[in-house]
Amino acid sequence: MADPADIAHLLRRTEFVARPARMSELSSLSIAAAVDNIIDFAPNGDPQLPSSLQGPPVSSGWEQYVEACNWWVGAMASRPRPFQEKMTLFWHGHFVSSWDDVDQGYQMMLQNQLYRSQALGNYRTLAQAMALEPAMLVYLSNAGNVKGQPNQNFARELMELFLLGVGNYTEADVEAVARAWTGYNYDWTTKQYVYRATKHDSGDKTFFGVTKPWTGPQTIDEILVDNTQKRLVAAKWIAKKLWEFLAHPGPPPGVVDALAGEFVSQGMELKPLLRALLNRPEFYTVTAKQGLVRTPIEWFVALCVHTGLSSDEMGLSWRGESTGQRIYAPPNVSGWRPNAYWLNTSAISGRASLARSVTWHLRNAGGFDNLYSLTPTAAVDFVANYFGVAPLSATTRTALINAHTAERATTKGNNWWAPTNLLTMTMLCPEFHMS
């Protein structure tokens, strides 16, 4: 039987929140059995996009964006196995496109669905499909990449950010890959991927020292399947990114190499890689448990789960800007930065504004008036349990008790502001910012 603290940590990192029902479900299991449960997406069925998000907007693009935000945050908060949505979020920040830049916003949703359906599938299959998604074709300029005028945007990012990392290719390789992807275009009339044989450069190209008439898909296969040296580099690249997304920055010595070896031995299948990662003893160290700050999106989801409020009620579609993370709109092709990136005055101010708005919802019609009948200490513990941050650290708990006690003392009888401010402060305490 696993340590309950380890199960709670595992759930927070994979399912956004350690929901009480999931804690009860997994509490009698070993870590290995709990991990197998979490990565089994069968209880989710075959989640599909709403029909309104699969084509051009009926009314306005902004309204479709709002619907898309509310739908996905709702899915993150309500799926029986939310790790599917957590991994969809990972791929969204790795194989990056942005709603603001693609031809049609709904194409971001079709890409989103690809990442959902392939969240723990085969890495090569996912990469090949990603390359031909309309959102990616438009975002990285492969839409008009043609023979005689090769565009290097996609070729460069494919190797620099998506598959290999800097230092594992040359400028000549970028030029070759750009030529290889000519003709894999986008039809601006049908809004679909189209292969134009007459626009493809079928001449010889030298890629990683091999000269032949490379095609676009062959370059991905060379990296992820055929070239054993580059395949291991690619395995280490994605294993490190996944570790830093789920555990903490700076993987311990040996972890990435071990995970990459497992990944390669399993034919670049993602489920065995994630199973191995989540079973690593290093994943359950103090460094790991204290190693990640919740991104704004993860913080939004936690608020939805704990309060029962919807994304729409909290206005998350427009509040993302103020917290520093607009859903479907990474700042650039390198995606969002982790951890300290979220701890700045602007982003924290955005969280504070949302926390205050959530407080008004919670206090509506006498909500949390029961706190008046509790001692300050009991009131703090009650609210901490409500937001899933109990037990609080001694420092945080003492600070909240002292602040709540002082506010109660400012007036005789019931002080409306005391429980109101306690709710807001708890949503902004360090424990609620930690993943």
C-alpha cells in the first residue's frame, strides 16, 4: 500500500487535483497499480469535440474561442481520468500553434483533438500527424512551402524545439528538411491539408549525411525510427521535457537516460514512458513534491474542482491574459515557461483578481456564514480543507489564523469581511499555487 502523501502528489501532478474520491479509490493500491489506473483512459470513453468547435463559428470567432476555453477547462475538471487532458495540455505547449495565428480558430480545436486522441499513443504517429494538421501548416508557414522557395520555419522548429534540441543538427540539415517538406501545403479554399506534387522538391537532399530525394515524412522517420543515434537524442529530449512538466526542473542524474532507454526499447510508445516516469522513486522525493508551481490553467482547473464553479462563471476565457497564460495561445513557438515564470507581480495580480471574483461567488446568499460559529483556528482549517491545501505549512497556517483573528477583532459581532478575506487569502496562499 502506498503512502497517502505519495498518492496525493501523484494525483496533483497527473489529474490537476487530488480529488477525495480518487484518493479513496487509489488509497489501497501500490504506486505501480495507482499509476496503471491513472494512465488507463478507458473510463473517459472516446471524448470528442462539440460539433460547434469542429467548423467555422456560427456567430463570431470570439464567441467560439470562449466556448472552446470553457469546454476544455470543463473537460480538465470533470474527466474520470483527467491525465488525458493533462497530457493534451502538454502537447499543446510542446507541438505549439496559436489561436491568434492560424487561419481558422476551430483548426486549433482539431489539433487539440489530435493531441487528446494520441496523448499516450505512439510518438512517431503523433509527430507525423502533427506535421500535417492545418493549424501547424499555417502557424509555421508550411502552408506555402514550395519548390524553389523553401520556407525554413517548420523545418527549424521541428528539430530545434519539437524533436531534437539545439546542437543536434546543422544549418545544412535545416535547408534539407525545408526542401523535403515542400509541397505539403494548405488549401486556403477548402481549409485542409493538401499535397501538391508539382510543388514538392523531389531532388536529392543531404540530411544527417545521407543524400537521397527525402520527403517530409521521411525526415521525421529518420529522427524517430531509422537513425538510432538521433532516435536516442529525440528520446532524451522528450523524456526531459516530460519530467520537467510532471516532476521538477533539472532531472536527477541518470533519470533521463533511463527513461529514454525505456522509451526506445518500447518502440517510442508514450504509455510505457509515462508509466516508467511516474514509477521512478525520484518522482516521490521532497524535491519533486515541492518542485512545481501550478500554471494559471492548472490553477483555474483547481478552482473549478474545489468550488464547483464553471469556467464560464469565472470568466477564464478572458482572465488568462492577466494571469499570463491564454489557453490555445502560447506566447511563441517555444511554448510556455515553467515555474518561476509564473511568479511575477503581473501574473500574481491576475490570480488575485480572479480569487476575489471567486470569493464573491462563494459568499453569495450567505455562503460560508458557518465560519462565524467557528474559532479562528477551526475556520482556517475548514477553508484549507475546502480548497484541498490541508495540512497547511506551520508558517501559512499561523499567518492565516493571525490575520483572521485580527479581522474578527476589528468589529464586535459578525465581521462580514473576516470570512470573505479568509477565502481570498487561502486561494492565494503558497500551498494553492503549488502543483
